[in-house]
Amino acid sequence: MKRGSHDCQSRLPDNTALKQQQLPAYRLQLTATKILSGFFITGVFCLGAGVILLLSAKNIKEVEINYTEKCSDCAKLRENTANFDKECTCSIPFYLPEAMKGDVYMFYKLYGFYQNLYQYVLSRSNSQLMGIDIKDVSNCAPFKNSHNGIPIAPCGAIANSIFNDTIVLSYNLNSSMSIKVPMLRSGISWWTDKYVKFWNPGSQNLSSAFAGTAKPPSWPKPVYELDEEDPENNGFINEDFIVWMRTAAFPTFKKLYRRLSRIQHFTEGLPAGSYSFGITYNFPVTKFQGEKSVVLSTLTWSGGSSLFLGLAYTVTGALTWLAFFAMMAIHLRLKERKTLFHQE
Amino acid sequence: MKPQSLLESDPIDDYLTTKPRIPFKIPEEVPSGNYGLVINGYSLAHALEGNLELELLQTACMCKGVICCRMTPLQKAQVVELVKRYKKVVTLAIGDGANDVSMIKAAHIGVGISGQEGMQAMLNSDFAFSQFCYLQRLLLVHGRWSYNRMCKFLSYFFYKNFAFTLVHFWYAFYSGFSAQDVNETWSLRFPELYEPGQHNLYFNKKEFVKCLVHGIYSSLVLFFIPMGTIHNSVRTDGKEISDYQSFSTIVQTSLLCVVTMQIALETTYWTMISHIFTWGSLGFYFCILFFLYSDGLCLMFPNVFQLLGVARNTLDWPQVWLSVVLSMVLCMLPVIGYHFLKPLFWPVRVDKVIDRIHHCMSHPLPPRIRTRLKHAGSRRSAYAFSHKQGFGALITSGKTLKAKFPKKNSFPFKK
């Protein structure tokens, strides 16, 4: 039985490296030396990074004042929602023993406020906030329309629950005179949020641009009156509003409120001395057992004053070194035993 | 037949009398000497009847080798099916003629030899090649690799899915020496390396539980490390980093880096293709990430693509990358440590064989005397039988055998 030679060859796979599975390959072999040296180097790196992070976190100065209880009469007033139009102010003095050098940031911090609740996170309308379609309230249940059926701008539960306390920091120059510390309202939100994601609709005149919409039920003023002094900070592009709309991941969170403006007495930061916070208490937290506080803090390259990353790296580095020494000991002991065994 | 088989307590007798519903498997037995069984088709016709087939199987399994000759194609298939039904094994049938087709189809794995007998065996088989001797390579090299790779894939698949899904689960509480492998030459020389496949060692319930545990541990690391990093934190310029969208991006990036490292660890042979797909898929993730979070797409569909600018704002801060690196270290080091320590403390037969291989490699033996291998190359095998005149001369002329060694074989073998 003869077969034509071309018949045989056509069935053969090509003699290329790919088809014959003969591609040049590097064989990954984890030998003992590689593993042990890897563990050692990782341990060194983690310990070093941990120490650096801890040192930089220690340099941060932070002052936190929880004012839920300190302004207890205001808190009680706000528990009854009928008192919404009664203003309540509260003044909290405190003392800075050391100067806070460099840039100082003021945050408000909330405890027990679940901005990460699923229905809450969904309740917003990005097309409205981008200025594309101001009447699109489709995702904003339960704050879609006002009681007259007019669409709310900005709609949704996130916008409705905006943090509306006003916090003013004052510095006591001497026993009789106190000045307001100059703070900047701008530059507290992400650039992409302020200039791309949030955009005011239509024309220059904001009140006419927002015609045909209603303010959210919990707001005292409509959105185009958020900052009448600065048109760049009014309407949807108001930075406090943008910062609030970026929902936090955990029930305890702090959001940037103001930045120190380094002019006049404060070119080097906040000098030591006595200060006070003047708070207009509007945001009710006691009903859901939440708390709020104000935080003044300097920052370093690694962010806020959280010691977690530094500690985690140090602990990991220590454990890795421990594992390295243990594995090295085991490896050497067993190697001795093996060479003895082979010699026999 | 052994004397005990006449007793009522013998399991086979018990089966024959009661015929229970559950499938019956013959227990393993070790014979006291070396036996072989030769049976021809005519006798097989009687031996495969009714109750005698179990006796035949039991006897045959106690022999070192069994030769059944002069069988009809149907009998070949019946023998294979007999073994399949009553023994817990994987069967392989190899044949080259049209009369072997039923046997090839009956076995778990059918291997066809393409050659003088035609194409039928090849067309009906799972694997086909041209020489019987390639069977050794098929089993010990390709079969072993295939099993190892399948098990690695399954473990990795389940681990990756557990790691990812469980991260969601943890969030809800808050709103939420490798097996040192060997190359082909060694796997042919040490057939014991094939055993884990036979005993189903690399992916069974125990391995599944192991990768479940690994997935749970990874998910804990992948959730709590980013959470701790951003919990009370802000960026260096004071702006937000602890928001929901940034958190999810950081967790996602950590997860992808960790599982890529895991698969890099599992890959034994790194060809250009492995490099392209492994690192390429990680790079592709970042491309897709930036695309999905880009201005253009989010402006076009604002209510669908909501994460505008998150990647740009999150992924260029040192604390985020430090957290990713820490997650990678915490996930990978225990795995590497386990691969290092396991062959030392709980060596399996495979590890012991690998030890022997390493020992051989560091103390090479003098080259073996070649005469025995030469004989194997020039021995005429007895597999060919002719049912038609004219083939004998062709076979004995040696033209059908491939030259095994580049040096010319100067042993003319005369029948």
C-alpha cells in the first residue's frame, strides 16, 4: 500500500518552534536560595518602609474636637425638626500648645453616617449635575419631585443630606482682640470633579438657568444661592457641595472643609495660642446616634495621620524576617541530615 | 482460583448471590508470585459469560501481564468494558487497525496508531501518533503535564473567584515550588512521577478546601489593607481619598496585582506567549480602567459610567501603591513559604523522587552502556500480524522502523 509523498507531508504540522512546542522558555525554579533571599529582601523593604511611614506620621499635628455634646443645647434643638428655621450658634475655645507649621487643613468628621448605604449611593442624577439635562430626575428616588411635582435640582438623597454646619476659626491675638483666621473655600475638591463632572446648566444668570426646578426639601436656600460672592463657586460647582457628593466608603469619615490661607499672621501656619471655633449648628446627628467633630491637621507625603500603613508594614517586615530565620534554620538542619544520609 | 473464593465471606461471592444496587468494585489483591495469563478468543467467549467474567477479571488482575490473542473486535471491547465496570481505574486502549476501533471507543482513553493498517483507528481515537513507543511519552510526559496544568487551572480559578467575591462580603459588614517541576527526560526516567495523576492527588476535596482557605485569606487581606490605608486618611493635598469610588478602585487594583502574581508563581515554563498574556492582561486592565473612567465616556453616558476621573485621582499617590504592594506581599509570602516548607515536612513520593533527581543532577553517573538500548531500537516488535500475504517481507526488511539514533545502526538483524 503506497501513499503519495505529498500526502504524508500535508498532514504533518509545520516544523516551527510554535507548533512543535519548542519555544524558548525560561524555567521558573524556586530554589531555596532564591526563596530565602527573597524573604530577606522583602523583610528589609517592609521594615524600612514601615519605619519611614511611622516617622512621617508622627510628625503630623492634629487637633480634633467633638462638638456634638459640647453644643448640647443646639443638639437638642435640632432633634425636633420643627425648629429648622431657628438658628443656633455655639462657640468652642481651645488652646494650641505648639504651632502648626506649614499648610493647615480643616475637616469636618462624621461618625455613624452611612454614606455607603446602597440605595443612598444610587440616589443621584449625574446627567443633571453635569448640566446636560437639568430635569432628569429618574434615579433620584425618593427625592425626585417636590410636593408640587416640580423636579428637584439637585435631586436625590445624597444632595438632600448635605452637611450644612458653618465653622469659623478665630484666633485670639491678645486677651481683648480676636481675628478670624483667613480660610480658602476653593481647592478642596478634585479637579476632575469641579471642572468636568459638575457643570452648571445654561447661561450666566444662574437663577434663570435653574428656572422650573425646586430646591431639595432639607435645604434652606436653593442651589444657585450657595455662594453668591463667587460665581465660580455657585450652583452645582460649589466645592462644599462637590465634596459632599463624593460619597465616603465607611461610616466614619472626614471631608475637607477649608484650607488655611497663609497671609497676615499665618504665613508660617497656625501659631501657638488660643483659638475658638464658632459653629452654626444645623446638621442633626443625635437622632441616629451619630457624632460630629472638627479636625485641624497638617499633612505629609503619606497623607493623613493614620498610623495603620506604617504599623502594618513594620509588622509584616518583622514577621517576614522571623519566617526567614525559621526557614533558614530548618533548611540548614535538613540539608545536614540529607548530606549525611547520602554519604551513608 | 484461590481457596478462599469458595467461602461465603468472599466479597465476589457475596456480590454474585445478592447483586446489590451499588456498583461493585473488585478489591485489590497482591499475588504471591509472578504470573502471566494467555487466553485466546475461543476460550474468552466462555470466560466472558455470566459469573465467570468476575473470576477472569480477578485472576487477570493478579497477573503481571495478560495476553489475549485471536479476539474478535467485539471481544476486545468486552474485555475493556469488563475492566471499566468492576475496577476503579482509568483504561487506555491502543490499536492500529479497524478491528481495534471498538476497543478504542470503549476505553476511557483511546489511542490510535496511524500506519499500515489504515486510518480507522486514528479517526476514532482521542490521541493518534505513528509509533507504539510514543505511548510512553504520551503518558509520562504529556499526560502528566496535562493533569498538572488542569489541576493548577482549577485551583487558581476557584481561588481567584473566592478572593474576589468574598471582598464584597466583608464590605457588607461596613454599610462591606511550586511543586518543583521536572523536565521531560526526568519524567521518562522516573515513571513514579506519574502516580499523583493516577491517585487523583492534585485536585480533590482536600485541595479544594485548601484553595477555599487561600481565597478567604486573600480576600481578608485585600479588603482590610486598603480599608486601613484610607480609613481616616486624605491625600497629600488634603483632598478626598476615602470615598467609595476610590476605595473600590484600590481594592480592584490590589486584587488584580495579587492574582497576576499568583499565576506568575504557578507558571513553570515562561515562553514569550506567557509573558505577553500575563503582563499584557495586567496592562490591559489599566488601559480599560483609564478608558472607563475617562472624560469622554462618562460625559456621553453620565448615569452609566459614574466613575469619572477616579483612576487619575487615586492611582498617583504613594500611599495607594504602598497599600497595593503590602497586599501583594501579605498574599504571596505565605504561599511561597508553604511551597518551600511542604516538601520538607510532608514529603510526598513525588517530592522524594524530585530529591533523587536533584541528587542525580549534582552527582552525575558515568554514561550508561549503550548496548541494551541499541537492542531495543533494532528489535522487531511483535505487534504486526498479517491477515494477508505479502506484509511479512515488508516488516522484516526494517523499512517501517524509524532510525532512533543519528549514528548508523550497524546491526543487521536477521529473523
